[in-house]
Amino acid sequence: MKKTSQFALLSLAALFFGGSLQIAAAADQHGRDDHGRDERSRPEPARSEPGRPQGRGPVQGRPAFDAHGQVLDGRYNHGRYYPPTGTIRPSLPEGYRPYYRGGDRYYFHGGIWYAPRGPGFVVVRPPSGLVISVLPPFYSTVWFGGVPYYYADNVYYSYQPDQNGYAVVDPPDNADSPAEAPDNTQDNTQTDLIIYPKNGQSKDQQAADQFECHTWAKGQTGFDPTQPGGGQAGGSAMSRSNYDRAMSACLQARGYQVN
């Protein structure tokens, strides 16, 4: 009877111990399964998409691409989005300007260049030497060797007085190391003006109007605030005042309040 009791106790212990091992094994397998699911559910690292230009990364935490797949141009803290080179669209945007260079046609709008391709138009880089009358609505002024360059969407422009316009130029040799602007220059055409869109004009429309008025005011007064000394010997305060008056008159005629 004593031996039978001992055998029963040993059987119960073995049963309990075996059950514990099975529970532990099941828990361990469950943990491995959860780990596997966690690993599979983790998003894959972002990959560079083929055909999209690199090296124009986010500015101040902004995403590299917008909702339309346009690339953020972060060079010189430019901070604008543009479609990648090679993008094809079926038609040109409203308000484009046509240009010709060496018998080839180009179209310009909002800092973006297009060329005809088949039934549509492809985003391209313009050829050096092509001259435009008005700079892009948004641009960044950078200085190299005391000379201002105007930058937008990986394209550099330089003012050409003999052509009364801005020519597309090759990037400066030291393009990665721009200099500080000279102390005697103003590189913002509306530095002294406060402009309010009374008719609810969009930012793009306001920028286009400002540059067109700048071109007109420059032609009327001979003063160009984007150039050292206004492009005049001595850069007289009277010339600047006349320029501001011309700018104000042009902008007010287009529905802006100017102070």
C-alpha cells in the first residue's frame, strides 16, 4: 500500500512537470510567432525611386516629395517643389511663355521648363544662353565672386544688361560655396514695399505680378535693386525712390495695396 501511494505521487509529479514543459514551450513558440509578425508588420525602409533626382533633400524637416510627386529643391534653402526632369504632361500650364534657342522650342512657367515631345511636353533643363525677360516667380539669389546669380529648380540665371534680360548660365565652379552678399546691395526687389493682395490673388499670381512690375519699373527708371548699387554708379537714393513709386503704381493698377 505504501509503494502504491509513492507510485501515485511520482505519477502526479511527472504529469505536472510534463504539463509545465508543454505550457512553457507553447508560450515560447507564441512569443516567436508574435516576434515574426512584428518583424513582418514593420514598414520597409524608404527606397530611392528611379528617375527622381537626388541631393535636393528636405529643408527644415519638409518631405522630399509633395503629394503630387514633385521634388523639393533644397539647394541654397530654396524650398520649392518641382516636377522631376523627364516628367511628361499632356498639355502646357496656363500662362506659359514660349522661347526659342538654336531652332528649338522651349516653354517656361513657374520656374519649370518644358520642351515638346510627341503629343505632349517633357520637363527639361534649358540650354545655356537662353535669355528670359522675367525671373521665375520664386528664386534664390546667390553670390559668387561679387556677382549675383538667380537660382530656381537647379537652373542658374545671370543678368545680361546688353540683352535687358536674364540668361541661363552654367553653374559657377564653386557652386557649393556661395559668398555673402556685398553690404551695398539689395537683392529683394520689394525690400521697402509692403504689398497686400486686395482681390485675393494667389501667392503665385502675386509673385508673377511683382516680377512683371519690377521689369516695368526697372525699364522706366533704369534702377535695378537686384544689382549692386541698383546697377547705377553711386546707386542714388532718388533712383531708388523713383523705382519704388513705379512699382507701387504698377501693383496698385493690378489690384494690390502698397505701403
